[in-house]
Amino acid sequence: MASRVDVVPVARLGGRSLLWFVLLELACMAGFLVFFATGNRTLAFVCLLGPLQLLAWVYLMRDAFWVLMFFNALVMLTPLELLQRNYVMFGLFPGTALLLGFIAATRFLQPGDSRPHRPPAVDFLPAAVLFLWVVLAAANALQTWGWKGWASTNMLFATAVALEAIVIGWSYATVPRNLVQLRRLVYVLIVSTAFAAAAVYLLPPPRGEGGLLGGKTVVTPFGEASLNAFGTVLAAMSAMLVGLLVFEERVMARVLQVLLLVLFVVTMVLSKSRGAWFGFGIALLYVLLVSRSRRLLLVIALALIVVLSVDVLRRVLLVRVAETSARDSSLMGRLVLWFYGWRVVRDNWLLGVGMDYFRAIKHHYGFPSPYGMVSLRYNSHNLFLEILANLGVVGFGATILMLGGALRRVLAKQVRRDHAGRGLALGIGAALVALLMHGLWDAVIWQPGVVMLFAILVGLASSLYYLIIAQTAERVDSAVSTGDRPRSQSAVADSRIP
């Protein structure tokens, strides 16, 4: 009698057969060899790492929350160019947006799972209008001024990033199911920033002119990074840490947050970004006014004493402050850029000129510099003017509604009085204030990671507000049904991460 032979099933991950992955891996390895042999190393890199990205996404498809966790772990590496640019532009950003859209469309979530909140349609309207206007502005730019080589390619990339940011930001507003998940997203974002901040000290010294410690450009394994852009991120994340610290009750968590805050602030000072310093300073005032914490005032005073007592940090601060005057070339340059920014807005007030396209269009209005790669580096150096020039009054209005709505939600009385959510609200609001105040002097939305940070913070603010509203309503209903007096604060357990 013939012996029975057991058939070994093909390996499975999350209930899905991996046979397709084996075949895809073989095809991609063949593509890697072909492209590498022909000298096309970009496509060779995509073929080599693409299947691994797909495998990670297959696993993450079980739950949109883990997609956001994966994204948070990587997104703060992009302002310092610690990820390969092609991977970011063709893999991480569009792949995350498409995957989140797929999960939302098919409800491909854990069995029995339900989301306790969903923002009302009125919150969706500004995001939808902004999405539409970004597309219209790009189409209008190509029709009006034609193709301008690198500048047009850059405009299309910036358009794609803006659209992806809207989709991903909306997911941050709808995916978290409780404050524990939201807090985890915030913590992963902070840890990702800490990794990038520590990497600054492992890279070669900044190059270019800039006085003490060299310039503001650092060379990474994947390109060149601007410390101005990374300083913006550090200002926002430092402000977020300060907000979290005010209401943090756990001793070890407070110690860890203080250590990370020291790392962020020191690196921000060494970036020599005066806009980042300004944004962080205004964010500190915001935290003080909202929290009215005397302990925080004492901590800020001690921190200033420590920074000024370190010779290198003191010299950086004093040198940069001394350079700030009416004769500062960067100030005069900004005044010129603002003048031509208003000229562009005046003639393109409805549809704008397209995302990050002011760089090229300003030359059509007499900008006093020849058209070339050097002058194309300069945008309007004002976040609000840049958005107004790029997207017109409608796109600008939709953006302001989204940003203003986020600040209004974190400042809502019900949110600020919630025991579990007040620290998150203060931190998210402070980070937004730091970014917006920095935007008065610079417009670093040319950096994809900064655009994503804006979207993440707006989404988290919306999620936090509606989660607290839902929890409060649930507690009131429960109290009414049992005849007990409703509690005014969230359960303390929600503020603890197991």
C-alpha cells in the first residue's frame, strides 16, 4: 500500500500565499542584474528593494493603524535625506497613500473592528477643495507657461506630494481608535526624529559658508540636506515634547522626554536656523499661555542657562543674532522675494502657479537674477505667501481652514480639560505653532517630509478632538443608564501605554 505523502502548503503571511512573492522576487532579481549591468543604478535599486517593500505592505494590510506606524517610523528621516529619494517619491509616499486608500475602500480591517469616530463632512470639504485646487493649479501652470525642464518636473513632484499628504493626513484623522493608539503614533514620530537628530553628528561637518561650524548643507549617503529644513522639523518636535512634558506624570517617561528635548534643542541651535529658533520661541510662549505652568517657566530658564554656559552653543547663538540686522543680506533678499511674490499673486490670484512653481515663474515678472539653477533655489521665503502664489485664494483659503481648524480643536475647552488627552493636545498645538511661525520667514514646503509633517499634525489634531468627544459622550450615556454622575475626565488607563 502506497505511503501517504503530506503536501507542504506554500508559506503564508497574514492568510495570504507567498508564491506570488517568490515569483516577483525572481523577476526583480533578474531586473536588478540587467539594470546594474547596463549602468542604470536607480532602477537596479528599485528592483532590489521593491519586493521587500511590497512584503512589508502585505503584512501591514491587516490594519491601517500599522501602516501609519510604519510611515511614522520613516517619514522624519526624509528632511535629512536619510532615505533614498527615489524610494521616498516612488515607494514610501505614494505606496502608503494607495494602501491606506485601498484599506479604507475595502474595509480590509481586523474582524469585528470598528472605528469609534469619523470627522463630519464639513471637515472633509476643505481637504477635498484643496485636493482639487492642487490639481487645477498644476494643469493651469503647464498650460500657461509650458514645460520648463527641471522646474516643471519639480512642480509635478511637489503636486504629487501635496496630494499624497492630503490622503495620508485624512487617514491620521480617521484611523486611530483610541488615545492609546494616537499616543503611540506621536511617540514613534518623536523617536524617528531622534534617530535623524543623532545622525547629524555622524555625518561630515556642514559645508558652505555660514560662519561658525561651516554652512547649512550636510552630505548624506543619499544626497544633500538643508539644515534649515531639518531645523524646522526640530523646532516642531521640540515644541511637541515641551507640551507633552507639562502634563506627563510618569517619572521615567519625563526623564526620557527631557533627554530627547536636549538632543533636539542642541541640534536645532547648531542648525543655525533663525526661523526655527523663532518658531520654537513662539511655541514656548504658546505652551506657557495655554498651560500657565510655573514649573515650565523654571525649566525654560534653566535650559537657557545651560545653553548659554556651553561655549559652542553660546557662540552660535551670539554670531547668528549679531548677523540679524537691517543690513542682513538674507533679510534684503526676503524683501525682494516678497515683493515679486505679491506680483505673482496679483496676476494669478484664482488658480495660482502650481506647487513650488514660484521658483521659475518669478523670472517672468522681472526678478533681478538670471534664470538658472542658482536663482531657481529661491522660493518666496514666506509660507503663507508661497501657498497663496502656488494655489491662489481658493487653495490658500482651504489650507488656512484646515490649519486653523486643527488649532481650534486642540484649544477646545473639552480637550484641554481631558486628563488623558490634554498633554497630546498641548504638544500637537505647539508643534503646529512652531511650523507656522517659522513660516513667516521661510517656506520649506519644498521638502516633502515637512509637507507630510503638516498633514500628520492636522490629522492628529482632528483625531484627538473627535476621540475625546466620543469618549465623553460614551461616559455620559453610561452614567445616565446606570444613574451615576458622569466623570469629567478620561479614564487614566487610556493615558497609559501597556
